[in-house]
Amino acid sequence: MKKIILAALISTVVSVPALAADQKLSVGGGYGFGNGGVISVHGDYDISDMTKTPVKVRVGWEHYTLDYGFANSDYSWSYNVYYGGAYYDLNQQLKLGDKIHPFAGLGFGFGSVSCTGTVYCNSGYYSSPTVGGFYYIGGVQYNVTPNIDAEVSLSQWAGFAIGANLKF
């Protein structure tokens, strides 16, 4: 898992400069407090020029693990969710200045779940369910510097989350 994350980050860093000469692309990450703690990595691409509305596309990955145990039989569910969607920047409608950007969006996610631990996981019935479906996201981005946004959000899998985005 660590090798996959490292490879994804390296390929993002290598390929981003070619795509993002005009700061339409940002890459970010965060930590969500829902589901026992969620790690999130995402990329946003501004499509406002194409849609004539302040919209960004977001693609990302979220990972979390839920631990359970009873009667000396500990087990864990590990979730990997890949998602894509779009969100609308409400800054123009609310007239909040250049630094504060409230947003709301929808998308679709899919992923896998794996169980590790005791006999419970090996029963065959619970071995490999899937996770996913429609998701929501809403929050606020604050321009800390011209290239860095702090983000506070509420979303389907991460719950309440904090993070940052680096603009290229």
C-alpha cells in the first residue's frame, strides 16, 4: 500500500507541471475524523473556462480502517475508496472576497474492502464486499498564500476533515 501511494505521488509531481502552467490544477490531502480516521489524497482541476461557471473537478482516494473485536477475536475492515466528482465555488454568489471560497459538490465513488483477522474474515460471507456510490462534499477553502489553500470540509466517507491544497 505504501509503495502504491508513493508511486502515485511521484507520478503526480512529475506530470503536473506540464498540465498546470496556468494554476488550474491543485493537489491536496487531508485527514478526516469520520470512520475512525480517514487519509485522503485528491487532485482538483478548474474547468470554469469550459463551463462558464466556477466549477472544479475532483478525483481522489480515501483510506480508512475500522477495528472490531469480541471474545478474543479481533478483526479489521480496510477500505480504499476512489472517487470523482465536481464542486461549485460559491464565492461569487456570497461575495466574500478573494481569499474565502465556500464550495459544495457531488460525485461517485467506488472501492474495495478487505477483512483481516480472525475466523470471522475467513468465513467467505464477509471476505470481499465493495464500497461506493454517490457522495457529497461541502466546505470552505481559504487562500493562505497564492499557491496554498487550507481546506475544511464535510464529506461522505471522511466526515469532518481538514487539509491543504497546493496549486500548480
